[in-house]
Amino acid sequence: MVDGNLEADIVIGSRIRLARNIAGLPFVDHATSDQTAHIEKVIMHEAESLSDPTIVFYDLAGLEELERQFVLDLERVSRAVLRKDQDLSSQPKASLLSEPVVSELSVQVNEEDHLRFSVTRNDCDLLSAWELLDRTDDRISQNIDFAFDSQRGFLTACPANLGTGLKASVMVHLPALAQTRQTEKVFRTLHKHGINVRGLFNDEASGNFFRVSNQLTLGLTESDLITKVLDAIPVINRFECKAREFVLDNNRDALRRDVQVAYENLGRVDVDQVREIEWANTLRELSLVRLGVALEMLDMSKASQIQSMFESVQLKKRLDSAIADENYQLAAELRDRIREIGEGGQS
Amino acid sequence: MKCQKCQKQATFHITDLTGDELLALHLCPDCAKQYLKTDETPSEGPMTNALQKQLKPLEQAAEDLRELDSKVCPICGISFFEFRQAGRLGCPHDYVFFQAELEPLLINVHGQNHHVGKQPKRGVRDTESQTELIRLRREMKEVVEQEDYERATEIRDQIRSIEEGQQSG
């Protein structure tokens, strides 16, 4: 469906998740600790039998701090869990700039539903993601009875996920629509067609990044829901392209200057300066660089370089707080990862 | 005809296009106004929106609301009030027990109320025994708290026999 690089200019990544609950047990919020332990045991047992090395499990309690932050950054954990976890509530800096390079399957146990599993990709090939997810669902459900009703479909804790339990989303970058203040108008139109668009981050400064997803989960097949989301992407892309043309026609020189400044600023970022980095500003600069590459204002052939830049900036931000917390073990891990990315980028 | 979202007389008959499907809605003037308005204001999320939409007319009839809120699922013990507060249900049986209350909500959020997606690979089990399991496990917790271990023994055996029946079935 995606032809050429047009959509690639706006697409950052995509994800599909399925929500499932085990039959004969209350939903997580109303389950006893024995029951949640039982759920975990049952699901882990099934998952181990998949013997699939690509599956990554997130047992939040058992995660090392670095991994945990990484998981949170990928927004695989909802705000509700964040609130439950005292350690993390103090710094809810979830962000989603660095997507895994390959498609990745992750499984969550006892979050809002007993089982939520998802496939994340750094392109928008949601249909391939669905194939993997569908297959995994079949395999996990070989020995587990999921709460299911022939009329209502898969029963979920929140009625908004009822039926398929499927949420397909594409993360997009729409700087020109945001700059020309047209996002509301475009999103309202999409909303009428069952497409939900929300800001990717909560703070205002990062208003250029959005998540496009299916609003409803019941009454359509899984592939129809996914197609609906995919069909919205070229539409959004057309609007963004028009807005970019408008910005270029009216503001080319100023934009070129901004892009250049942002690029230079980001290029100067290193570990020693990490304390000076202001996250909101960094995001704005990343957005400008991404736009600059798309508009061929910057001589940077590979968008992957920005990707690593995104990642290392994010890591540096974490390094900053690790140093502030005097957690030097974590700081050392972060330092090594930042170096790895730096070396990868130069080669 | 009654309004699909409250108990008033439906005077508005709206046909809306959701995806490729035509959706017929029968609403009272207040709910129709709400329904048409929401398209203009995509806010926090479909759930919150739909809940507000559904409950607004109810708020005008405080007594109805109190009655509705005090309805408690005999299986998991959640009240409709708790669901309204949290936006989450207590157990799968709530979809049966609160069916009348949830129906308009589902129509609001999804525009449909019938699943057409994939089915579990294993045949769908007897939902009654699943519901009974939830009820028994809840009762078990209560009697253990009351230190009534004799009753707990009985319940444990009942649970085991249902579970064994499921495994062999």
C-alpha cells in the first residue's frame, strides 16, 4: 500500500495490540493477589511453550531500572500502571521516539486486562504485524480459555476494547499541519470515520507527533479495522504535504534557517552537555531535522541517522537523571549504549 | 419507541455512516443533540465521551441514577457506580448482568453491538460454569476471611470439580 517514501516521511512506527482475559476469573482490578499470581503462571507457562526467542516479556516488578524505563518509553505500559508504581510516578517521562528497528512482539500480564500482547514495527506494515500477532494468539489460546461470547466477542475490562480487543496504531510526525494549526480540522474529519488521533506525548512542546488508531473494536473484522487505520495514513499524508508546500511557499528561508540551527544544535549534543539539554527543545529540534530531511534541506541521506540521534538523545536524558540520582551503575550502562550508537552512526 | 440512550420517547431517527456500515439510531431530542454534538469535539477518549453522553440525561433524574448505581453484580460484587467511576468492569459476567445499561454505551462507542472478528481456536466453553467459578472464588475469599474453613473446603471441592470438568471437556 505504501508506495515510495511519501508515507515514510510522516510515519515513525506502528503497533498492534490484542487484549485478552482468561475465562472464569475476574478482571485484573477485581482479582485477588492469588488470582493475579495464577494468571501470571498460566500465561507464562503458555508463552514459554511458544519457544519463540523474539518474544519479550515484561514483568514490571522484575525489570531492571534501565529496562523498565525503556519499556515505559515505548509506552507499552499505560499510565494506570505508572500510577500504581510508586518508584516511577515521580518521573513519568514516557516518550516514543526510538522504536525498535525490527518488528518486536511483547507480552504484558495483568495490566488492564489479563493479557495484552503487541507487535511494534518501525514502518507501517500493520498487516505483517497482524499476521504475527494472530499466529501468536492462536498458539497461546491452544491451552487457555479466553473470556469470549459469540455476540460480544472477546470480553475486556473496558467496554471500549470489547470484541476484537484490537488496537492498531501508526505514529506520525506532522510538523507542517501543526505549524499551520490545521490538525484539529483534519482529526475531526477522521474522527467521523472511526479514526482516533491523539498527541503522542502529553506536553505541548511535542505537539508535532501523533498516534493514529482505530476508535472502535467491535463490529468489524481485525483486518478491516487495520485497513481503516492504514487508509487514513495517505489521507493524513496528503494534508501534511499540502501544509508543507504552504510553509515552503511562505516561509522557506526562515524554515531552512531553523532546520540548520536545529541540526547543528543536535549535532553538538554530547554526554558532557547532557545537563544543558532541555527535553522540549530537543524534541522541537528533532522534529525540525526530520522535516528538513524530508524537504531535502539537509544533506542527510539516511533517516536512520536521525533515528539513532533520537535514541541517543533520549538515552542522554536518562543519563542525566541517573547522575542526578547518583546511580552510577545505570549511568555506566547508559554511557556504553550511547557510545555504541555513536559508533554505529559513524560507520 | 424508546430512546436508545435513555428511557425517553425517541423522536429523532438518525442514520449515520460508520465505515461502510449504516447505523440507525433512535434517540430522544436531548440524546440526539449530544450525539450530533460529539462529532465536533473529539476529546480525551471514546469511553469518557460515551459515558458522559449516556449519563447526562440520567443525571437529571437523580433517583433513576441512584437505583442504577446501586445495582451490584452477584458474581464479582462490582456496582454500576463503581464501573461508572473506573470505566472498567469487574468480571466477564458484567456484560450479561449490566447488559441493558451497557447496550447504549456499546452503540455509542462502537456504533455496533455484534462481534464479527476472529473466534478462539478452542471451542467456546460453557459460560455458565465460568461465571460460577468467579462466584465461587469470591465466596471462598469471604469465608476464609471469616475463618469458616468448613465451608471453604466445600467451595474448594466445587471449584475443583468444575475445573476438572473443563479440562476433560
